[in-house]
Amino acid sequence: MSKKIKGKVAYQNLEGGFWSIIGAKGEQLRPVNMPEQLKTEGAAVEISYRPVEEEMSMIMWGQAVTITAFHTLSPQ
């Protein structure tokens, strides 16, 4: 079941670096399939996602998710 969230894109310079989405309420999401169109620091986005059950990951930050749909939002 997909969930929706609004937030901002951020690059995390940890453990080799990765793209993330910080939700409006502070949620920390780590997309495993971050679309190239969203890889812009500070971009406001709305995504639909599903949590990912990872067997093993070197990155110990946020919740791993798969993005199922997305769009960018106008800056406010």
C-alpha cells in the first residue's frame, strides 16, 4: 500500500552520500530509486512511496522506500 508525503529533497553527505526526502513533519526517507528529475537540493516534492524491507544496507539513515509516483511543487 502506497503512502504520500510532501517534503524537500536533500543530499546527505554520509556513508558515501545519498539523496533523501525530509518530510514536512521531519520524516526521513531514503529512496532506493531516486528519479534523476528529483536530484535537486531543496526541491519541494510530493511523492507516493512504499516502505522497502532491506536485507542489508551500509546506510544507517532514514527509512528505505521505493517511490511509486512523484511531482515537484512550486516554491512557497
